[in-house]
Amino acid sequence: MIATVATVAMVAMIAMVAMVAMVPMVAVVALVALICLVSMVAMVATIARVALVAMVAMFAMVAIIAMVDIVALVALVAMVAMVALVALVTMVALVAMDSMVAMVTMVNMVAMVAMFAIMPMVALFALVALVSMAAMAPTVVMLATVALVAMVALVALVAMVALVVMVALLAMLLCCHGCHGCYGCYGCDG
């Protein structure tokens, strides 16, 4: 009987010690679960932040590409308008000199020059737009586009000056040595 009571007391003591030891283990497990949960929340927030930054960068790139294309289109329209204005001024000047042969010749020449001047510009701006859409650095593409537009504008200005000088020389030549005689132009010997 005494041995049985001692055995029961020993079992109870062992059970109580085991229960006390189990409580910290449960607490440790709960702490680990809490840490895992916090880590998961932080990871989700980081992924959301990275996605937001990527989306903003994509919108910025699209905006820069659209701006480059608009600049190229405006420059192309301006070049076409300048060529048309030069052709109109030349035609008016030739009509004022009353020389039909010179007028027909010059209008044909201006049309041909305008066509050959516009075709490379169209190809150039199409190439710039393609490069700007495929490039990894839109800022570099924008600077290159501005430089190309400035270069094309300079070439167009030089071409316009050369065209005006050519018009004046051809008009003087046709006026003073044409098949219909002298029209009384400056520098004509009669």
C-alpha cells in the first residue's frame, strides 16, 4: 500500500513537471508562428512596393516615348511647311518676273528638291521613333532625338539658302539669255 501511494505520487510529480516544461515550448511555438506571420506580411508589402515602382517606371517610359514621337512629328510638319513656303515664294517671284519658261522649270525643280528632302526626313524620324520604343534608356534617346532634329533643321536651313541663291541665278540667266530675248532684268546687256 505504501509502495502504491509512493508510485502514484511519483507519477503525479512527473506529470506536473512535464506540464510545466510544455508551457514554454508552446510559447516558443507561438512566437515562431508570429515571427513567420510578420515576415510574410513584410514580404507581401515589399513585393507590392516593387510592383508599384515598376508600374511607375513603365508609365514614365511610355510618357517619354510619346513625347519624343510628338517632337518628331512637330519637327516633320514644320519642315514640310518650310519647304512648301519656299516653293510658294519662288513661284510668286517668278510670276512677278513674267517669265513662263523660268517659272515652269523652277516649280518642277522645287517639287523635285522638296520630295528628295522630305523622304530622308520621314525615314529618319521613323528610325528615331523605333529606337526610342526599343531603347533601355529613354533619356538618352530623347537627347539624341533633339540633336537629330537640330541637325535636320540646320541642313534644311542651308538647303533653303542654297535654293534661294539657285533661284536667283537661274532667273537672271533665263531672263537675260532666254529664247524670248531680254526682259529688262538687272544685269542684262540687251
